[in-house]
Amino acid sequence: MRSTWTPVELRVRGGISPTRFFTAGADVDHQRHDGERTSQWIAARAGVRLPFGFVASAVWRKGTAVAAPSIRSDEAQDVDDRSVTGAWASSFFEVEASYSSNAGFRPLGYDQYPLLPAIGPSGRTNWVTVNARLALRQWFVIDGWYSSPQGTRPEGQPPTHSLINATLQSRFLPTYRSGIFGLKLQGSIENWSPGAIARDGAGVPVDLKGGTYWRMFIGLQIGAFTAYYDRYNVAGTRRTWYVPNLPIPAYASTFGVRWEFRN
């Protein structure tokens, strides 16, 4: 995006779809940042629709990029990211799996957290990610995702991370045919494994403890009136955190009400 630190940006994008079963495209991007720095890469992508509800796609991006143009000391790094994705969908079930390989990266530290001034550089990292959605009924859906690196585990994020949601949402149309009434109940469980979140001032990795968290959401709509209640860490899990000395609170909650009307 053109800004004070990126006064020049040129992007060329093109694509082709000779049939409804195949698409392909490419992007070429050139950015000039202050301090005589540049970012430039080319990205190519293709997708194909297969029989029996299967689809497959692939993306490859290669070049150089400045992660934080606003920081003059941040230099361009090599970009060589590749991914392949396969998916299958039916009337009630969807699943998507992807395998990606990202080039090594030297991330910046957390300026807002003095205890975490640096994040260690990572080598090439391969990721496996799975998303799924099961709609047993129109009003009841289970969905979630799972992500895990293979081989090198980069700092700054959980090595293995997953989230599962169970959602009940209905407008009770047999009773309220106008659709004026709506109810949403959702329960979620999030889990991540131990890893290294960053490094301290001495360059020693700071551990990220593993954790499992439950969440509950209730939403109610009656015409133009909407109310919700959202509660985090329902099980009261303690002694875990993303940032040292900033524990995730137990039983934290938010709620709100909105009423729209015209005079």
C-alpha cells in the first residue's frame, strides 16, 4: 500500500480461465521504500476443479520483501513461499488440507513488550493446515482448524494450534416466519502446544506454555434489538500466557446491546 515509507508502488495482475474447471493467474509487484530499499516479487497461482466435488490449487511467490518499511533498519529479505491445497465439499461436509513451505525469516521483536525485544530467525518451515466444517442440520454446525509446522518450528507463535467451534443458530422459522427472532449459541475450545514466544534481552528463548481454553457465546436478536454475552476461559485455566507477566484472565467476559430504530 502506498504510504509515507513506500512512495512508489507498481502492481500488475492478470489471469485466465479458459474453462470453468481451470483458472490461473499471476501478480507482479514492485515497491520502492525510503532509504533506497525495494520490495519486488512475482506470484503465480492455479486452480482446478475435479470430479466428485474435489478442487485443488497451488501458489508460488518468489522475490524480496521489506516486512516493515516504516523501520529504516529493516532490510529486504528473500521470499520463496509455496503451497498446495486440496478440498472436498458435499451438501453437509467440507474439508480442506494444505501443505505450505515458507522461506527463512528474520522477524522483528515486540516493541510494545520490553521483556521480549527479539524473535529468533527461522529457517525454511513447512506447515500442514486442515480446516473442516460439518453441518449436521441447517441450524447446527461444527467447524475448526488445525495447524502444525513440520521440521523447523519458528519462534513467535505456538508450534501446534487448533480451534473447534460448535454453533447452534436458528431463527425458529416455523414459529416466527417473519425471521424477526434469532438465537445463536456457540462453544469453542482452543489449544496450543509449548514453544518459544520470543527472546529476552540476553538472547535466551522465552518459553510459551501450552494451554487449552474454552469459550462461550450467546447472541439474541429480536427485530432491530441485538444482545450478546461472550465469556472467555470458561474453565478458569491459569498459569498460562502469551506474554510473560500478562496472564490470560480466568472467567473474563464481554457483553453488549444494540438497538436500531428510526424516528
